[in-house]
Amino acid sequence: MPRPSPGALRSALDEPLPFAVVATLGTTGTGTVDPLDHLADVCQEEGLWLHVDGAHGAAVAGTSRGHHLRNALGRADSLTVDPHKWLFQPYEIGCVLLRRPELLPGTFGVARHALDQGYLRPAHPAAPAREEVNLSAYGPQQSRGLRALKLWLSLKTFGAGAFRRAVEQGAALAEYAAGLVETHPELELVTPPSLATLTFRYRPRDASAPRDADAAQAHISRRVCADGGAVLLTTTVRGATVLRMCTINPTSTRADVAYVLDLVTRHGRDAWRDIRRP
């Protein structure tokens, strides 16, 4: 999907009743980052809500690599982050951050008090508000687990520096993998590394692309996953099936990356022979 330009966004605003823009900080397929500062400019000028989907990529803003993103994130009205992705937490833990957090209880708290169940109404409506946070006033879910405890304990145990180093390592591994792909005679880099994600294809340089080259990529993915050493899935870029590598595992090494690419090559040769047989 093409990245939205500010000009294209302004054209879309001619549609009736626009009220929000959703920008992406790290698409699932390729790790692409939208031009956040430019989109924030448009939203500010037009009075629109800017939401940034940083489910995966927002974690990079905590490192020197992502320092340039902080200004744009500070201009967003809301931001989503999934710590069970690039902050290495167990599933599930996700959060939404608001520049004006008082909007949440202003929305959900009023609706809760309007219900006609006595146990949901405060015992002393006129009493001054307490200091503690009532999470049931911050969303439609009234009962929930303490999901944030996982991340808090991890930060207390390992320190924020350990998370920064792990994120940096994942991004560096993706760049290393891209370098190996670009110099390999049987691999073709499709999208460059971005937020520890890159896509590529197996295609011998001395062979014309067969009609079933997409099927070959799917075959490679199945075989690599079946070997049990890595999860290498496929996605679609500009209508073609590609292999997607995401190097966020903090225990992964350069040797692991090279091993996976060797698997791709070996299984790719087998797939290529099969699809070229008469």
C-alpha cells in the first residue's frame, strides 16, 4: 500500500465529515513509517485528531535510532503501543496513550454513571474526587487484569537500558540480514530493513521468473517453519509474494540470520526445480 503523502491526505479531506487521521509507525508487512510530522502539520491546520498506530514500531522511539520520531509522537493526540511485540512481553499487553488523558474518563465515566444499576453509581456523588485511578472509567471494560504489571516488573528487573539495547540489536540484525541478501546471487531484496523488518525473494539471477515464483516463496516459508529453527512467513508487496524476516528476538545472533538465509537458499533450489519441471 502506498504511503500517504500530505497532498493525498488533503485531497481525502474533501470527503464529508473527516474527523481523524490514523498514521502508522511500522506497518506489519514491511515496517514502513508514515511521514508523521507532515501528517501532524495537516491535522493541526485542519483541526483533526491524529492517532498513531505504533503497536510495533513505537518502541524504537526510546533508542538513539528513533530519537527523530519523538517530536512527531509528542504531537499525536493518541498513540497505541503493544509491549508484547518489541518490548518482549508475554501476550497480551497493549496500551493507548493520550495527550489529553482526561478525555477517557470524560467519555466512559459519564456513560457508566448514567446506568441504572445502583452498584455502578458512586455512593457519594457530591464528594470530591479521590487521587486513585478508577480504571473502569477509562474504557468500556470494567473488570480487567493488571496487564501493566508484566512490563513494570521487567523494567524494574532488567532496566530500561536493556530494552534499548535489545531494540537496537534487532534493528542492526535486520540491516545485517539485508546486506547478506543484497550480496547473495540467489536472493533479491524487495523492501529495505525498517524497524527490524525486511522482505526479500528467492530467485536465481540466471533464471527468468516463472509463473509460479510466488508459489516458490510460499513453499520456502513452509519448509523453513517446519525445520523449527525460525518462523519465516510471507506477505505481499506490490502484488508479489515475498518472504518477511523480523529480527526482534533479543537472543538472535548474526549466525542465526545467516543460518535462516542458508535454509531459504536450500529450500528455494528445491522449490525452483519442482516448479520448472514439465
